[in-house]
Amino acid sequence: MRKAFSDTLVKVAEENPRLAFITGDLGFQLFDEFHARFGARYINAGVAEAQLINAAAGLAAEGFHSVAYSIASFVTARPFEQIRYCVAYPNLPVTIVGAGRGLTYANAGVSHHALDDVALMTAIPNMTVVIPGEPGEIEQLFPQVTALPGPAYFTVGRFGEPRYEAEAPAVLGMARLLRKGDGIAIVTMGEMAGEVLNACKILAADKITPVVYQMHTVKPLDTATLNALARQVKTILVVEEHLPMGGLWSAMTNWSASLTKPVQLIRLGPPDEFALGNLTRDGFRRRMGFDATAIAATCRRLSQ
């Protein structure tokens, strides 16, 4: 996903001479082409996240579209006040890019975990929140995000995430249909979409075919698609790599509270606790019960 992001960043910069990229001392070699071609628009703010956001806000106030890049936990929690007051309050065109959200940096410890990034960013007025799941969604969604007149939070994974086929293109603000099906539905966000699709492969042997949507845009939430989905199925399984508060689950429970005919929502994801222990990302997903095996087992239970 990061290679797709760096390539797409260059393409967007080619088309928009007012796009500036600011990194928090990260991405060496990854952004070498951008630096070589658009050197004056490449800034390394160093390990100083508050200054990173302040610089992005200053450039945006002068007519640039700023892209501020760092590890997801660093670029959301540390400079939260600067994002709130310097970027979102004046509604400036700054795209904040969080690399490695969720448990991507699992064995680096709690300081590098970003299980609350969506909660932090969706809590800020004027902020669009986009969580792609594979390189193709990076390529499709990043140009749309950088065309916005206001701020956005956009995430990228690491390297090697597989591309997946979908029934529809990735359109900002619209849930993306990944698989048609019946009986139950699964709604997910970010790289968990790949885990959900692996669960669908397991379920194929049982002839269980859930509808699968990738909710890459968490804010604004695509309630029109969810309303139609609630008329189609009785149960929606929400799968997220985020704490229970403030993520996709929270957004969907807020939506479901407005329904006249309720739909059953069930969640799989990390519990409300710090992820302790030197596990890999896959290890945490297994331990916390939201890997492909756990998703498939839940779908079997719901299909009985």
C-alpha cells in the first residue's frame, strides 16, 4: 500500500502544482521520486508532530494543499490540538496521512498502536475520515481526498497487502460492495477487508455467502447504502481493527439508533483495553478473536 501511495502522490503532484508534502522524518527512499521531482514541495519537519501539522496548516493557508505524513499513532494523538485548532477550525485543505494504523506495528508496543485514530479524527468537525484496505483503493481514493476543500484523515498500510477484486469502484463517501450475497452482511474498514475476504473463502465450503461491504469512508458514513442493506438482511456483522468506542462500530450503532425497523448489529474487534504482549498483528487478531477463522465461525453461527 505504501508504494501505491507514493506513486499516487507523485501523480497527484504532477496534476496539482500547489500540492506540498511534509513528512515527520519518515519514508526515506519511499518518497525519493517525489523529492527529486518536486524538491521545493518536499519538507521534512523532523520528529516534531506538532510542528508538522502547524507547517501543513501554514502552507494550506497560503494556497497549498498540504499532505502531512507520519505513523498513524504519531500523527493523530500527539498533535491532536494542532489538528483541531490549526487545521479543522479554519477548515483548511490538509490531508493527514497515517501510516500503519491499527495493529500494523503490533510488536513495537502500545506507543505505536493506532487503535483509536478513527475515534480521534471523527470527533473533529469538518474532518473527512478515509481508511482504504488495499493498494487499488489508495490509487482511487487519494486523488478524491486531495480534491476536497477541507481537511481529511487518510491511512495507508505497509508493504505487501494483496489487492482484491470488488463489485464496485472506490468512491469517496460511498460504501464499496466487495461481494454480493444473502442471509447476513459484513461491513468492515481498512485492511480488515482482506481478512473478511479470507473468511469468505473459508465459508464457501459451507455455501455461506455473506454480503460484504468495505466502509472505507467512515466519516461521512454512507447511511443510504446501510439503509438499503438493513432492508436486505436482518444481521450485520461489523469487523474492525479499532477499539469499540469511536470507530466503525460506534458510527454504525449511531446510525442504527435512527432506524424505525431495527437491524441486529454484532461486532468483532479488539476489546476496550491496551494490546499488551509481543505479538504480531496476526497474533493479536487471533488472540482477540477477529481473524478470518473467527469471522467465519461467527458467520456460521449467525447462519444457523
